[in-house]
Amino acid sequence: MKLCMIGTGYVGLVSGTCFADFGNTVYCVDRDTYKIKKLNSGGSVIFEPGLDEIIKKNFKAKRLLFTTNLKKAVQKSDIIFICVGTPNKKKSDQVDLKYVFSAVKEIIKASKSKKILITKSTVPVGTGDKIEKIIKKFRKKNIEVISNPEFLREGEAIRDFRFPDRIVVGSNNSKYFKVLKKLYQPLINKGAKFFTTSRRSAELIKYASNAFLATKITFINELANLCEKSNINIEDISLGMGSDSRIGSRFLRAGPAYGGSCFPKDTKGLAFTGKNFGVNLSIVKSVIRSNNDRKMLHTQNIKKILRTIKNKKIAFLGVTFKPNTDDMRDSVSLNMIPYLARRGAKVTYYDPTGSKENFAKIKNCEFVDSINDNCMNADLVILHTEWDEFKSLEFKKIIKKKKFSIYDLRNLYNLEEMKRKNIRYFSVGRPNHF
């Protein structure tokens, strides 16, 4: 098949590359000339394990093409995927659909033959209906609108695309399910469930899934707070709960507030959608509040660990919201590092994905390009992101000071082992003495 992916961000680039790897011809379109130039020179514009190799393979085979010419790409394609950003508006939690609607109008103007237009971007309930109204306004009758949400985890996107739990396709015209089933047949053959529903249902499934997972994270994080006060290990609670097949063990690991490109945006978007329909989604709202509160909780614990922040050397290991990605969106480090630096701490950080523009203008904050140099003279080391290279460190060999503390936000280390090594160690949801 001939496909067009509008937007070479996370969703568009990963999906387009994987579709090309199945033998389809894929045009990836973006207005950003820098992105397209870099992609055409063989370099990826996002950090995702395994993606670079697949891009190079399919680009060389001429199945994967990168262009700024939307008109040409649309005209050469049968199916067009909208994969543009859908951020929250700055002054409200409403989802900003300007990029979606802008893409729709360009597609309409470029289309001269029958096209299937698919929203892969995360959009609120009823967005497909609004797109249809735009199409009718332009008096076009040859464009069919379908919802096909993505469920890719950053850092695991290639695997998630190739081995999905389910493929959700929403259409108000059932005859188009056959077309999408043919496109996804390589995945269906490997056991993926092909789930068909109405367009509005597909739009809501994406929001509902992310909100539920965010709720699980927030729930276990709140229980972690209770465990710290009641001298209980949260890991025992997670294991005991997760062993129940009705609950499941995934997303029951205590840690920092959730972040990234999806959960913060989608919980807010779902709550706002509820408001539009006159429905109070109180659980979702509570999850958002609790997660926001948690962003400062760990910073307050740092004050308890150090007693005074001023002139203390604080070293962060990892600053991205999760490992195997360079994504900084809603990472807790964006709250913690500026707060500590403003109060006189000397903050350094190391992350495998390099230095971050987010911290470039912050006084008393510096990127260090090795774990050892970053931690050498630290009063406190904060294990912020669970990169594999942080999981077996010999802190007493790395840190030259006699007195130092470790604050492990990911519970990477064993409590008893830390005690045996006589390391002042603090973690999340486990017996601590803040």
C-alpha cells in the first residue's frame, strides 16, 4: 500500500518506518525542513532504541521517503495518517487541535481522488465529526475519516508496534475495516487482536486507557506515602496486589510523578472532555491533582535528607521522565532541579541522552558527561531515571566524600545491601527516616 504520515514526531516516524518495513511505500511529511534534511541524510530526529537501523534499511530500499511536499505525498498515497501534536492549550486543559485541522485542510486541498484519512494523533471524542464537517465545507465527498489510535511506549515503540496487544480501528462505515485489516495483516498474523468499533469509541479508548494507567501509577504512589509513614515496604504491597489477575502487576511500581508526552496531557484532555459533555470525571481530576502534588513531595524530602540545601552538591543520575528516551516532557527533574538551584544548591546531572536545553540557563546547574565525574564530590546523589547503567553502581568507589546520601526515586537498590555497606540510603515507599 502507499501511505502518507503527516508529522515526523514520535508517532509518525515510528509508525511510518514500521509500515515501510512491512513492504509498504511510506511518505513521511513535515514542515520542518531541518527534520526532513536530517532524515534524508540518514539520521533520526528522535531517540528510540532500534529505530535508526530500520530507517536506514527502508530509506535505502526506497520504501521510506521524507519530504516537505505534502501535496505530492498526499496525491501519491491511498491512506493518509495524521500524526501531529495535540498539546493542551496554555491557559486551560482543553486539547489544542489547530495542527490537526490545519493538516486536514491541506489534505483536502491536495486530494483529487478517493482517500482514507486516519487520525493517529490522540484527539478528543467528536474530533472525527469535526473533521467531516470541514470536509463537507470544502464540498469534498471522496475522503473517509477513520480513527486508529496509537499505543506506543517511548523506549519500547518498535516492539509495541510489531507486537501490539490490540489494534483499534474506529469507523462509521464498516466496509473500511477490510482495508485497515489488510494493512495490519502482518501483525494480525502474529496474534494481534484487530478490534473494530465506532469512530467516537476509538477516540475515547485511547484517552480511557492512558487515564486508567495513570490512575494505577497515582494509586500506588499514594500508597507509597502511607508505607513510608507506617514502616511498610511498598514492594510487598505491589507484589501482593499485582498477583491478583484482576489487578495485574504492571504500573504498580512506586516512584516519581508520572510524566512524558501522554499521561499528563491525556488525563487533562479527558477531564476537559467530560466537562464539555457535562460529566464530572472526579477520579481523573483527583489523579491529576495528586500527581501535581507529588512533583514537590520528593523535593521536600531532599530538604529533610540534607537539612540545608545551600552550597550542597546534588548530583542527578538521569533527568528524562523514563529510560530509553530523550523526552523531557513533564519530567519531575524539571521541577526539582530549578527549585534546588534557586536555593543555592550546586546541581550537576548526567543522562545518557546528553545535556538538556531545559537547564541551559539555570544558574548553579551543569551537565557532566560521565557518571563518575558527576557523582565524585556529591553530598547527595539522586537516582531519578532507571537507566540500566545506574543499576549496579559502587557508590563508595565513585563518591570521594566520606559522608554522602543516596535518594533512589526508582527503588533500584536493595535496602539490606545498602545497610551492610553503611550507605545513608533513602527510597520511595519503603521504611525511611526522613
